[in-house]
Amino acid sequence: MARISTINSVLRKVSVAAAASGLLYLRRDSDSKTTVSISVPAQFREPLLRPWQIAQDIIHRSSFLSQGDASQSGNLPPIFSRIGPVPSADVNKEAFGKVGDGVKPSCGFLGRDSIANAAAMVGPAVVNISVPQGFNGMTIGKSIGSGTIIDPDGTILTCAHVVVDFHGLNDSSKGKVDVTLQDGRSFQGTVLNADLHSDIAIVKIKSSTPLPTAKLGTSSMLRPGDWVIALGCPLSLQNTVTAGIVSCVDRNSNDLGLGGMRREYLQSDCAINAGNSGGPLVNIDGEVVGVNIMKVLAADGLAFAVPIDSVSTIIEHFKKNGRVIRPWLGLKMIDLNDMLAAQLKEKDAKFPDVNRGILVPMVTPGSPGDLAGFHPGDVVTEFDGKPVVSIKEVVEIMGDRAGIPLKVVVIRANNIRTTLTVVPVEVSPVM
């Protein structure tokens, strides 16, 4: 009787498992042994791969297994029932990867080794940069920062404020910097290019042995909430890794109280400090998506990086012109949307019947825009023959074409449409 009771108990538990997670098969051999098999649908396989510790924790809190049953039998709740002793090769291959092999976590969730894998892919290419600081020809200290090797030829991406002062190359360094790799190798680097406006610079080192490099990704695909990793040498502590999420993908420089031309930053809550400047901001795939540039001193979790898409454009300018050429129109511009257009129309019935384009609320006197005939209240709908709805599109179209006439279509009060010709001028980086 005891044997029958035990078998019935097992069958009841297996039936619950089958109802919850798959199909139940019973087979009785000639020696009276009963074999139970469960086929689990694909949608339930993912939980099977969760760590055993999580399963054990759920067992103790499960409503359908008593504390006594869980501790005595060690059975999993129905949703954790396994088909066999190990997951299939295909499922296992999708869910797990070896450290450093770059395997992406499946189903869009953060795996146990995701951050470690990403850090391992980029870490060897992260360097410490040290620059002598001087006054009147006397060396009085060092500027410390970070950088990333982005090319096997020794090209290093970093921040301009790490390697130059506000007026140009530091008198004490004369364009020379000390570079230390994660593996301990040291080199003397040369500052090739520096753009003070974007705070991006390029340093070059020469090595007779192979150099590790990091892969540049894209920042346009980032969304608030995406995981990111900051690597660098804060306070000269090399090989430091911190993690967080993207807080904002297009933080405007005006929001931060920074004057001059408009700039946009990636905001994250990664912990960065003095010395992190110039280090990479990395996505979960081990790709550089930004260059860490600054933090808010009076707050925690407010760190900012230059998006890698902007950095790539700057690098192309360096290669083509030796500097970044920024055309200037002298127009204050705002992206127009439905709500803003409706509000302006309510205030002024003469406002044009458009809800997409770029609003020009102010024109700088004597600027290229003023000379071209722009008026406050104009809405730009076409720029150089292309429809535009954002400031970013205008900046991309202008590129480095300073001094070249461009046709601009604007719509004015009472829906008057006119075409203007504006000639952008190159501006100083400090504007």
C-alpha cells in the first residue's frame, strides 16, 4: 500500500507539472517500473535555464508546494520542470556565452556575464593619459585622463581638455603625453588634433607590437534605460569599470547652462570622476557609444558623454581638413511640433499653417541669416533642396560647407512662402 501511495503521489505531482508546462507521457516497462517524460513547449524553455538558486528560492515560497515537500523532495515548481538533465545544445548556446566571446544575451535581458563580457572586450584598449602641467615654463603637476585605442596604428580617442589647455597645446607638454596601457606598457604619445568646442582630441602612439583596439558602435540606436558601461582611470585608478543606464539620449548643452553653439550629450548614471574624462562609454555589446566628458559635481548619477556618432563626424573632419569646420547662420532655431504650432497659432492667427519644420524665433543682427533676409517667426521647411523637420538635419546638410551659398525655403505669416539664399561662415571653436 505504501508503494502504491508513493506512486500516486509522484503521479499527482507530475500531472501538475504536465498541466503547467507541457505534455505528459507514461511508459510501464516489463519489470513494472514506470517512466515519466514531459515535453515542454518552446515558450516555457527559457525559465528552465535560470540559475538553480533562483529555483530553490521560488520553491520555498511556492503556493503549490509545501515547505515539507520542497525540502524533502527537492522538486522544482511546474514551470521549472526539466525535460532532461541538461538543456538542448541550441538553447544553451543562445542563452550563455564564455567570458569575452561577445555572445549577446538572448531574449533582450541582461545576462549574468553581460557587463563583464562587454568590459573584457573593450578594457584592453582603454589607456591612462598623463600630461605635464606647467606655469611660466615650470612643471607643477600632471593632468590625468583616459582614452581608447580605436585603430591598430595607435590612434587614441580622448578629451581635448585632457591634452590641451583652453588656448591650445600646453606649454609644458608641447603636444607630448604619456600613455599607459592596461597591460602595463608605456608610450609617449603625440597630440594630432584637438577640437575645443566638442572637447574631442586624437593622440597617436607608435608600437612595434600589436595594440588592442575597441570597436566603435552607433549612438543613434540608444534609448533611455539601455545599459551602458564606463571604463577609465578615475583618480589614476587604472582598469576601473562602472555600469549604469542611459538617462537621456539628447541632453542639450543649454540645459546644462553651457554657452556657445548647440551641443548634445548622452546622459547616464554611470559613476565617473576626475580621470574618467576621455574614457569610453560602452554598450552591452562591447561597442563604444560615447566619450565620457564631464559630470555634475554637486550631484550623483549625472554623467555626460559625447555621442559616438558626433565623434565619428569630428574624426572625419580631422582627416579631411585637419580641424572641425562649423558653418554658422546666426539663427536661433527650435524644432516645431503639433503642440507648439497650435500654441503659436492660438497666440497669433497669422502664424503659418504648418506643424512640422524649424521655427526661427530670433535672428542675430549682422549674421549670415540676417543678411539673407530671415525674419523672426519664419519656419524653415526645406534646406538645400531637402525637406527638414529638425535642427539636426540642418547641421548634417551644412556639414563643413562654410562659404557655400545654400537655398532655404521658409513659410512666413499668412502662409507666405519664400526662398532665401544664405552663405554660412566658419566660426571660432570658442563660440
